[in-house]
Amino acid sequence: MAMIETSNLVKSFDDLEVLKGIDFSMEKGEITAILGASGSGKSTFLRCLIDLEKVQDGSIWIEGNALVENGVYPTDKVCRQVCAKMGMVFQHFNLFPHMTVRDNLTMPAVLNDGMDKKEALHKCRTLLEKVGLADKELSLPSQLSGGQKQRVAIARALMRDPHVLLFDEPTSSLDPEIAGEVLEVIKDLATEKAVTMIIVTHQIGFAREVASRVVFMENGHVLADGTPEEVINNPESERVQTFLKKVL
């Protein structure tokens, strides 16, 4: 059984068709990097997988459970259940600015997931130590650097013990030096292979090093899909070759 599977996924915004029949499947523990130019549909694809955007047609299965089939969604409750073991890390952190780091991690776990407060606090502290921010528990987001905010966002996503973790260009708003802090955390998670990951990124070297698989999207289609060796080091597609020449 695939961890994630999509069939003929179609997504439009008014008259603009952003996803044009995406077929995709990945197994448990796989680390997939998605590459492509801005506007190719990468972020929209991630948002559809976790039900932040609704598709017009096609199907999505998460661990064998249907999030949508042939464009028809079940009830909101069922959608939440299907996505319960998925987490997402966004470009711009999405932390609550008026809450401490601790509350950013524990409040959603207690209020949304029904976690015991003591358990949530213990888990929060364990994860903050994991991402190198044990001393920032009582800080506000405004007191953190961009890299620290993103590491808090990763820790928050891990609070749910996700089976699948989605990263939407997690370093795109960071300076290169600070981005390295975040990439190291993601590398550590990839090494553990405890979580299936999809990473939309422009960091080609990072994708080559960390991913077991690379997907290249162009204009709402999957143009290339294979190992880093196949897609990055020896691309057959002329479009992929052109893209890599520009960004490397």
C-alpha cells in the first residue's frame, strides 16, 4: 500500500488550470524532492495533499484512505481524519506571533488533537531540544531569527507524530547561512527515515544529497521522475537540463 497516491489530479483557480492530471505515488519512508520553476504547481500540489486546497477532479489516497475520489470529497470530519497524521511546514513559518514558542507547539496539540497538557509539554521540550532550541521555549516569534522560527515550525509539525511531512520551500525566505540550520534539521529527519517526506525546494544540492527520489514539475505536469542521479545528474529532458543550468 502506497503512503500517498494521486490519480488524474486536476486543480484550477478560476480559468487558470494549475494541476493538469497529476499521477503520483510514493512509499513509506521515501524522501521526495519536488523541483521546478515558480508557477509550475509544486506548492499547490502539496496544499491539495493536505486538504488546504480542494481539487476539481481526480483522487488522493493517504495510507489507503480516500481524501477525494474522482473530485468528490467525503465529509469535513472524514477529511480531517484522513489528514490527521500529516504535517506541513510553510515558507513563512505561520507561527502565532502573540504566543511563546512553547504555546505555539502545545496549544494546537491540546486543543485540536486532545493531547494531555503534561504530555504536550514533555513532547514540546523533547522536540525543541531535537531542533536545537531548548533555550527558546519562552521566547516570542519576534525574538527569533528566521532560521529559528522555521525550526520551531518543524518542531510544531512533529508534535502530531506525522507519518507524512510536507515542506513547502522551507528555506526560500531565509539567508543562505541561516537556511543551512534548517536544512541540517531536515537532513537529520531524513536520515532517521521515520517520516515520509515531500520537500518542495530550489536547493538542488540539498535535493541531490537528501532525496531518494526527485520529481520535476512544469506547467502543472510531472515532466521527470526518478532518482537524483537520473533527474539531476543525468536529465533526459531538455527542459530539465535548461532549468538546472540556470539554478546551479
